[in-house]
Amino acid sequence: MPQKPAPAAELLVRRLFLAGAKDARWYDCTMRIQPIDLVDVLVYLVVLGAFTQLVPEVISESFLLALLTAILLKAVLEIVLGVKSKVIERIRSAKNIAARVVSVCTLLLVLPGSKFLVLELVALLFGDSVSLGGFFQVTALIIVLMLARGGVRRVFKQTDTVPDQS
């Protein structure tokens, strides 16, 4: 029996490279969701909920939309972290000044460009039901998201290394 061709989304996922600081992973065939990914989404949901309550420009009309927005933020930020890691790696391994300057310029485009990407994707997918404010509100949101993510991951890393007391 001939094998059915893989759907386009699965082909995309086969070689999607997602990188955090030290937890780079290749997803072959299917994307496997790790427990820490679910924790990240919950952390993002809590931070997004706090921003919805505290910043008048950040609006989410329902819990489900906030959850979907947190999932979108997780996906976009993982991709942006992967791109940023690759660009920083290129800066460090540059052999000459021209390559280093091009890499630094690329990094300077990626950093603010990611905020505009988040704003446009949210507007495209959710319309007026979700608003993350403007550039500065999204920048603050992403900074707090990354700090919260790092803090939670540090707590989980510490609990992993604690010896068994029994």
C-alpha cells in the first residue's frame, strides 16, 4: 500500500527548529509538547491576565481568547528566540567586521520586528476581540513574559536537582 503524503503542516513541523537558551530541540515527524511547554503557556496566560487587568490598552474579551493568545505568544516567542540565538551565534562566529556588522543589523531588525509580528498576528487572528496595545505595551508584555518564564524554569531546574530525602 503506497504511503500517503504528509500534509503541508506536518512537513513544516518536521524541520521546525525551536530554541530556547539551552534547550534547543529538533522536532522530527511530529511536534511533541513537553510539560515545560504547557507550564510556559500557563505562565503566559497568568501574565497576560495581569496585563489585561492592569494596562487599559491590553484587552481580551474572554478567557478562551486569552488562552489562545498565550499559545500564540508561546509559538511566536519560541521562533523569535530561535532566530535571535542563530543571529547571536553568527555574530560570535563572524570572521570579519563586515559579517559582524550585518549580523548586528539583523539582530537590530529582529528585536523590534518581533513585537510588530506579535501585534499583526494578534490583529489578524483575533481582530478587535484581543488587543495587546501598542509597541511599548507589547515590549513590556514580552519582557515580563520572558522574565516570568525564566523564573519558573529556574524553580523547576532547582526542584529537579534536589536529592531525594527518603
